[in-house]
Amino acid sequence: MRPKQDSIAFARMMAQIDADDSHPKPDDGKIIELEPASQPLVRVGEIYGRAIKYTRTFGLVEWVDDRRVYHVEWFPAGQVKRVDQESWRGRQL
């Protein structure tokens, strides 16, 4: 019997792989993935999310919008700001 597959987790993984493949600056160095326990809460403009990967000058941020749609996007590191739990206004994944 095959185990039940988590289609939501699979879709998120595929979105992250697509993001890795479309990094805005491919020569920016190795993509470093943060362990789930060490992924900081961040804010980029009006977006509140979690930093999940980084390179020398970019950070990959994941978030869920008001319609509960999952997003993942690379942002210049200078735009990614850490926030504490009390200041974070995002939606849980």
C-alpha cells in the first residue's frame, strides 16, 4: 500500500525548486537552505513571510496571501527585514 501523498507540501516544494531555477542572479553563489527551526520571520514591504533560502545578495521568502495562496519569491537582501513574533502580521503556512 502506498503512503498518502501531501499534495500541498509537494506543490510548495515544486514552487521552491522553480524559484531556485529562476534566481535573478544565477552567479550569486550557492543557494543555502535554512533549517525549518532557524527560518526567520521577515517583512519585505507589505509582505510578511519566512526566509527559507539565501545567496550572497538575495533571500527567498515564502508567504501565504489573504486568499491563502502560497507564494515564494527572491528579494534583494537589503529589502528583507527580520521581525519579531509580536510585529509579524503574516499568515501561518
